[in-house]
Amino acid sequence: MAEGYCVKCKAKKEIADGVEEVMKNGRKAIKGKCPTCGVVMFKILGGKSTPPPASPEPKPKPPSDKPSAD
Ligand SMILES: [Zn+2]
């Protein structure tokens, strides 16, 4: 199980009842409780942060059916 820092105990604790959650930004985190005092602990799992490429999507060109004008 994951370890987290309890702000109440001011110590590292093993997260109790830890559940893995995926945050909005796509990162994983463990959410659980301190086994000693029961305060909610949250540990963000380090690792790769792969933000979606912020490149503007190329707009599809409208079909240009050019009538052959002589
Ligand atoms: Zn605690």
C-alpha cells in the first residue's frame, strides 16, 4: 500500500483504505486515510505526466467544387 504524509501526525504513514483515483489531469493518486488519526490523506503518484498536445486542430477544408468557368 502507498505511503503518505499525514499533516496531523506530521509523520509518514501507510495510507489506510487507499483507493486509486485518476485526477482530472490524468494523473493517478491514492486517496485514503491515516491509520492513526483518520485524517484524509492524498498521495499523488509520481510518474509521467502526459498532457495532451496543445496544438490547434487543423480545420478540415470545405470542399471547393470549383465550377469550371471558361
Ligand atoms: Zn495521522
